Amino acid sequence: MNDPIVTLLGSWASELGTCSVLLRLALSVTLGALLGCERAGKRHAAGLRTFMCVSLACTVAMLLEQYLGTQLLAAAAIVGLAIITVNSVLFSARGRIKGLTTSVGLWACGAIGLAVGAGFYTVAIASFAALMCSLALFPHLEQFLKNRSNHFEIHVELKSPAYLQNFVTTVRELGMVIDDIESNPAYVHSGLSVYSIALSVRGKELRKFMTHAQIVDSLRTLEYVSFIEELN
């Protein structure tokens, strides 16, 4: 199958010549940098340089594989990248998974780098566009759907353990069901009573008119609540 961009540029773009190699390396670094900027703009640890390096490394691996006529370097690059992405997934102090999207983004960026190294420019650019849209645009839709879900989890800090029963009663009166309550031992000497609470919205009025943010805001007005937020 002929790549449309190769057809447009000429046969030199598909050959392993100096100009073709420079084009692939430049395109690889550019696409990786654009993806890295999107992640860095959201204060993720794996940002501009990480994505550039991953994309470039995979492109070089594919170029070397084509030059040497082997079928091991690209596979080795994917295995190495898989190890990096797994190690970049962390668990926060509250037991939440962090870095999963960035890890998948790194893996996909590496795949795009392989496509560039192989000279599949159209596939690489189309994949880049799809990945960029997934990272930059779909989080808004995802957040909207989450905010309208019947299930969510909150982090709440009460001024005293004695207020837990009052908080539970208030939550039930609002039309919600408590699915799970976990006490956070990290705050045992802070003077606060801290919990992670999983909630299900059952009340028809809540499901119809109130978002998670509005529910959390209403609970924040309770005088014995020191701090409360939704866990993402």
C-alpha cells in the first residue's frame, strides 16, 4: 500500500536516504513534542522531553531495524517502553491510581514513533491526531459523564469522629446511599477524622438536577466538615 504522503513527496521519502532519515527524525520529535506539551500543560510528570525521547527512541529503533534487516529492535523498544509505562503508574496516598493516562499516552507515542520510523507518515499523523484529540478533547466529555454518574467517591475531613454519624444521616436524607467508608490512618494524629466514602445517588431529584460538584458544595456547608472534595 502506497502512503499518500510518500506519493506527494516522492519516492525518496520511503527510502533510507539522508533526507528521508532526517525527515522521519524531525517528524518524530515534532509529534512527540506536541503530545508532551499537552501533558506538561496539565502538570503531569511525563511531559515535553519524555514524550520527545520516547518517540525519537522508537523511531531510531525502527530505522535501525530496517537498515540492519532484523526484526528484534522494534520489539525490544516496545518491551522497554512497556516497562517504563508500568513503572510510571503510581498510587496516591488515598489509594487512587495516578499516571495511567500518561502511561498509555507514552506507549501510543512510541507506536507513532515506530510508524514514523517505518515511513508510514499518513498512519503516524492520523494516529497522532487521534491521540491528541483523546488527550486534549475527550477529558471534557469524560468529566461531564462522570459528573452525571450515579456513583462517585469523596474525601471528607470531619472535625471529630463523633460527627461521622451526623454526616451519614445527612447523606441519607439527601437521597444517597453509602456503599463504602474507609478511614484514612495517615491523619490519625492530626486532630481530624478523615474518610474516603463511596456514594450512590438514588434520589430522583438529585439525579435530575444536581451534579457531583453541587452535592459536594452542599455537604461543604455542614459546620463539622473541615474539608471535602470529590475523588477523580
